[in-house]
Amino acid sequence: MKYRPWTPVHLAKPNNAAAHGNRGRALLLLERAADALASNERALFLDPRLVECWTNKGNTLLQLHRPEEALACYEPLVGYEARGH
């Protein structure tokens, strides 16, 4: 794909985890939870260390009424900052 200024980053750079994560956050704010979940899952596939994406995925799953799956996203993050990250 040829890059143009109006090309969405997640399409121009499909392996950019942060771009997919940012897209997921924006889609969640637009109440497009299913699309947000797909973007967050892509971001985490590319870089599972992205803490914000785990949080966003959990928030998205809550919006989709899937609390058990959401909890599984949050549990590894408990104490994350305390561990020096």
C-alpha cells in the first residue's frame, strides 16, 4: 500500500501495534466495541507488553457484557506499576 497523508496508520503500517491500540481506543469511544476488540487483539498479538491495550481490551469486553473475559485482561496488571514497570 502506498502511503498518503490520509491513509489510516493501521493500514499504512499493519505491524504497528501502537497504531492498532490507538484505533481500538478510538473505536471504543465511538461505541464500536466489536471493531475495538479486533483492533486491541491485533495490537496485543503484535506486542503483548502493551499495558494500555490490555486495559482497553478489558474495557471493551465489559462493554460487550463479557465480564469474565474482561477480568482475565485486568488480573495480570494488578501491581504492574509496583513491580517497577
